[in-house]
Amino acid sequence: MKLSTVRLGQNRTAAARLQKKHCVVLPYPDVGALIASGDDWWERAGADSGERHRLDDISWAPLIARPSRVIAVGANHAVRVRELGCPLPVAPEFSVRNGGHVVVGAEDDIRVPAEGQEVLWGVELGVVIGRRARDVTARTALAHVAGYTVVNDIAVRNGAQDVPPAAVATVVGPALVTTDEVPIGARGLTMSCLVDGRVRQKASTSELLFDVATVIAHVSRSVTLLPGDLITTGTPTESGTGHEREEPPRSRTQVISVIRGVGELRNAVMRPSPQ
């Protein structure tokens, strides 16, 4: 099953189940609200009684409009660890963003400030929690996953490389693909990021240093994961993510993030034109 949050007019969004050429609207404002509505969300997501819209007539809203918590895993690819000059981690390293983070849709434009000297992006596998998880084991962790999605964190960095980047927005979507539609643990999926038509990242979800089950088990030791929480599992490399390192800043940059079998994000990253 594929679920998305769609825009139906200027001020209305709704969770929807995607079919080949149309979607079935569900009585929830977004997919996060659907998943948080109870353990039987799966059955209600399969309901066939909602209004239908052609996919050509809708646009993609943020999959989870206001995630109460985003867990961002740090360096989780060997190449990324080498870039940072760090030893291989012995356990997943992560940070927790509690509310207030800007989440945008799969085809939305993203505006970055003019003073940002470097725009950073990176495709990541997103994991959406479907059942409460606390102190779970890697063996049982995947039972707490609702599904998978595509994520790209957009940030800007001013000045030296050792200055932490400032988050601008997290792109999530266009769909949540439920666990029965992908390999166990979403392993073996090709992920790539193209910037203005050039491939800047390409990797496989099988190359994660810590797979999805291990990440969930580790995080759940210190954080109670709730339905609708989003985990981002780490971007493959930063070597190509800063477009302005090699070329003059552009006022509009097209960033395409793809995970085969999960979905595709197509976003224009825009900054004010130089005066």
C-alpha cells in the first residue's frame, strides 16, 4: 500500500491511498495523523469509501505535516565517516528534533537565504514509526515500522567547514510505502540524488553501517518512539552536496532525490537573485 498526503484546493490537505491513476481520500489531514489514530490504522487506510481524485488533479503536501519528533541519524555510511575523518562508530549516533521543524512536500520550492554561502542536501531513507517502541530489540524492531519514505534535508552553511549547518527544511514524501511493499528492512534499494541533472550521490540502503532494525533498537533505549515519528537514516556522502563549492551560486537549483521502489522528490532550491 502507498499512502500520501495530498492537497485538495488551497487550504485543504488529506491523507490518501494511492492507486495507479487516482487516489482514495481518507478522513485524516495527513498520513502522520492517520498512523497516530490507533493500532488499526492499516485497516482504515484500506477503506474504499472515500472520495476519489485523479492524480493529475492533486499535488503532494508534506507527508507528515507536523512530526512531533524527527530522529536524525548521523554518519551511517562508511564513505561519509571517512569524509568527516572520524573512526567508524560503534553504535548509531543521532539527534532529536522535537516539533517546529519545517517539513515540505515532494515537489515544493525551497527558499534559502541570500547569505547562505553553501547549500547542502542529501538523499536519505526515511522510516515512519507505526507502533510505540521503547527498549525494543533489533529482532522485533521492524514490527514497529509503518513504512518507508524518501527524505532530503536542506540546510545552509556560512563560513568555515567546522561551522554546523543551519537547517532550512526537510523534504518528505511523496508517499509512505508500507513494509509489505519493500524488502525486509528496506534493504537493497538504490538511492540517488541529482543536482541540475548531475548525479551527486548514489548508494544502496544495504550499505548502511547500522540497518533500520539496529537504529530503531538503539534509539528506543533512550527515546520512546511514537506512531508518526520520523527517523532519517543518514545520507551517503557530502562530497557532492554543496553545489556552490564548485560553481557560482545559482538562483534556482533543481534537486531530485530518488529511492527505487519508494519514491522521488523533485524540488527547486531557490535563493534571491543577486542585485
